Amino acid sequence: MGMTSKLLSLQNSGYDWQSETATTRENLQKRMRHIAMVVHLWLHAEQADGYRKMPEHKKVLEFIQRLFEEGSFFPPSEFNREDRERILSELLAGKKNLLPLEEVCQYVQGKPELAKNFFYDACILAGLDGRIMTKESHFLYELAGALGITQEDRKNIFSSLLDKEKTGKQKKPS
């Protein structure tokens, strides 16, 4: 699947990022916590089949790199190189201390759009090799339940991804 994350856009990911009463430091801490949860979700989905395979690993690294582009969470226009490198280092440290999936799911409780986007991204990573194995299917089913994703929303997300997969593989006119 060549799809991209729904969690990369600061304004369209479902993240409630505007807080007029918070200090700059508090807003940064809130942003960091949010992205830490996103990265932990990606890491869980990356190994949903019990293995960390190269395609999934590369996609997670691509997603993490894209967090530092304009329009994402840590753009060069707002964060200098040193700050971005420090943030990247903190995010990559999450691989060594992976949060329990339950904690990641609790973070999105009461935020249905964000929960759908978390599930969408997990589906992208689980199906990256073009198939969903039994362990991945079980992971996605359990994740949907923990995130509060309805059966209808699950079906819509799967259909959306399958439609994108089909259109992405169609031959381009010559």
C-alpha cells in the first residue's frame, strides 16, 4: 500500500492543537505527547505480524521524517535544526521503551476522528506488504475495539484503503 499517514498533518489529523491559554512550552509538551503516542502506534502496527520487516520499518521511518516537513508537527519554519534533532532522538528512543498499546488507545478515548486516523494508519502499516496475515488481522480487530471504532467505520476504512490500493495499481495511460 502506497498510502500516506492521516496523522502527519497538524491541522487535519484530529489533533486538538490550539490552546490559547497554554504557554509555548505547554503546547510543545502537548504536541510531543501526541506524536509520541502516534509513533508508538506506528511501532506496534509495524510488528503486528510478530516481526519487524523492512517495508513496514521503512514506512514508519518515512512517516517519522515527514513529521519535520512544513505543514506537519515540527516544521523547519518553527523548529531549528537542533530542536528537530532533539525531538527526533526522543521519538526514536520510543523503540526501546514501547508503551503498551492500551496506553496508546486510552490517549484517543473520546476523540473519535483521531481514533479513526490511528486505526487508518495501523491498517496501512499492517497491510503494507499487500496482505493481512492472521496475527495482523487479530491486531487490527483488537485495536479497533480498543479505539472504539465501530464495525461500520472499520468497513469504511478498509474499503477506502482497498479503493486507494486499486487506483494506485492501475496502469497510467501512455
